[in-house]
Amino acid sequence: MPQESRGSRYLSRTATLKAYVFLDFVILILIICMQRFIEETRKLKQMTANANSVFYTAEEVKQHTTDDDCWTVYKGIVYDITEYAKVHPGGRKIFLGKGKDCTELFDKYHPWVNAQYLIGKYQVGVLRQ
């Protein structure tokens, strides 16, 4: 077996150290992102803690149709999807449901998706029939 020279061992250790430093950096960034997400989620939970006891009419929902204030209704639940729209994988197509009931539209394109899991934290109330 060929012996390693001191130089090659040094380079190998240096490369390993650089890899660990890079991984530590990536982990730090992930932790920061997770903390921000958790903080935002906590704020949203405080805002919508009693969302099932707040009722809106369809007319009230229709007033929220801008990119900066976008509400929709899914299966009788009213959601403020303004923040979710920024990360929606389908881009601006989410705005097809703004200010109205999007149940049929959502079920047409996402029959396998758990909407409550995705946008449940954005619930602001219940649609009054």
C-alpha cells in the first residue's frame, strides 16, 4: 500500500474541516429560518385562536380581493391567504379564488391535498350561511 505523504494528509484534513464549516453554516441558516417560521406561526395562532367563533358573510369576504389583502373560502371556512400566496407553488393562480368560495376550484386541481394542513393557520373565521 502506498504511504500518504504529510502534505496529502494535511490537504485531506483541511478539506474535511472546510466541509464541516460549510455544514455548520448550512445548519445555522436552517435553524434561523425555522425560528422565524415558528415565530410567525405563533403570531398567526394568536390572531386566529378563536377563528371558529368569528363569522363572515360572503359580502364581507368579497371585500378582500387584492394582492395585499386576499381572503378565500374553502368548505365553509374563511382564510386570509395573503401570506400563503407569496409561496404558493402555482404562483398567481391562487388568486383565482380571491374573495369567493374556492372549494370547487381547489378540489379540481388538488383533490389529494390536505388544505387544512397547508392553510389552516390562516383561518380567520367561518362563512355565515
